[in-house]
Amino acid sequence: MIIESVKLYIDLIERVFEFIEGKRRTKKVMQTPLGETLQKVTVAQQHLTDAIESIDVIREQVMAERTQLDQLLAEVEKKKAQYNEATSDLRATQNLLTQDQKKLRTALGVNSSREKLIGFLSGIIASTIATAIWVLGSNLISALNSSA
């Protein structure tokens, strides 16, 4: 029993020494070129982690901007459809107006080219008659003044 106790005590001391020696070895390894390499690898790993986080942030921004762009494109398509609808409504209204004007002229018996020609000729005739009256009137007045 005492021997077993001593063995346990010795095992415990050996484990403590192994633990302490392991820490010393780690410190020695970190001071060697291999240790520097491990430190560089740790720094590089941290930089890669930062880069991945930055890429994730940029990806989120791109997705948000893509969503906004899709919304704007949908609005443009909606406005384009509204424009096309308004344009077709305008054409239909213009066609109806033209048809209504034609129906009104037909109902009133107005033929625009014929009526314009008649108006032009009657204007010439009226001007000729007015000129004849003016000349005849001035001759009559002169004749009356000379006889008196």
C-alpha cells in the first residue's frame, strides 16, 4: 500500500514535470524560426478572416444595390407601360375627334374645299362691285358738282 502511494505520488510529479516541460517547449518553439513561421501563419489567418468578413460586407452591399436596381427597373417598366397606354389613348382620342369633325361637317353640309372656293370667288365679286360703285359714285358726284 505504501508502494502504491509512492507510485501515485511519483506519477503525479512526472505529470507536473511533463506539463511544465511542455510549456517550456512551446516557448522554445515560438522563439525558433518555426515559431516565427507559426506566428506569421496566425497573422495571415487573421488577415484572411478580415478579408472574408470584408467580402461578406461587400456582398451584402451588392445584394442591396441589386435589389434597388431591380426596383428601379420595375418602376421604369411600369412607367413605360403607362406611357404606351397614354399614347394609345391619345391616338384613339385624336381618331375620335377627327371622325366627329367629319360627321359634323357632313351633318352641316359643309365641304371645306368647295366652301373655300365659293368664299374666295364671292370675295372677288364683292370687291369688284364695291370698286364699280365707288368709281360710279365719284363720277356722279363730279358730274353733279360741275352742273351746278
